[in-house]
Amino acid sequence: MEALFSKEIQAGLDRARSDALRKSSRLRVDIDGSQFPVLRMWKTGFATEAGGPALRGFVDLYDGSIHMFQCLIVAAEDAPGEMLYEFKRATAVADRAALDFELPEDAPVALISDARR
């Protein structure tokens, strides 16, 4: 059974849902120093609040203070109360540079020098 609500009640429910998503999510998108909260994220994209600027291009995706992804995005769809974006590319951010050689499993962890010399 599907419940039918008046337009005012449905708009209030949609606003409450959007507010709850915004408060519970720590995700945010940073583009050129401007930050926008991410309501939800999935494997191929994310959603922000509707009514904001249409984002496009290179952005950084954060979870709180943790830099998670550097993304190339495009606006995909304007859903009710949300703006949906798709990733063209999402690269995970590493805490160190990538190695350009194979690191052997038995490689020394540190250099121990002889203090007697």
C-alpha cells in the first residue's frame, strides 16, 4: 500500500530527509577552496544538495579531515532535492609516493651503522 501525502507534507518530509543526510554525513567536496557537503556517495558518484552551483572538473573528496579521492566529475542528473554527479576518474590519495621499483620482502627496514668507527 502506498501512502499519498499533500504537496506541503511531502515537501516537509523531503526537507527533513535532506537535513538528516547532511547532518549524518562527514563527506565533503572541495573545489577551488569552496566546500560543499556530500549527502551520499556510491561507487560511481555522489550527491550534493540541489540549488548549489553545478560542479564540474577536478575536485577533492574528504571524509572529515581525511583526503580520500582526487576526482574528475561531471554533473549527471538533477534529482528532487539533490544534484547527482558521476566520476569520470576517482584516484585514491596515498600517504606516500608510489614506488617505481619492486621492493623485496626481505629489504631492511632501517640502516644500522656501526657506532664504534
